[in-house]
Amino acid sequence: MLKELSRRRAYVLQSEAKLESSMQKEANLKSEIDVDSGGKLEMSSLYSHLRDNPRKQF
């Protein structure tokens, strides 16, 4: 049982690290977009575009 709890704790810690990394990447991307477009392009519109056009080449 202790081994199972240890395994689950490791999984949770790994998941938290991945989430934190993803949030940091998103923040970095947003700051780049704000700089590149003067803040006119919002993340939600970018996400919508990528969702609707997943195979479209830019």
C-alpha cells in the first residue's frame, strides 16, 4: 500500500510540473503575441483558429 501511495504521489507531482510548464509556455506565447501584434490578437482567437484548422500550414 505504501508503494502504491508513493507511486500516486509521484504521478501527482509529475502532473503538477507538466501543468506548471504548460502554463509558463502559454504565458510566454501570450507575451510574444502581445509584442508582435500590439495586443490585438487574443489567445482565445488563436486557440479557436488552431482548433478549427489543425492541419493548415501557416
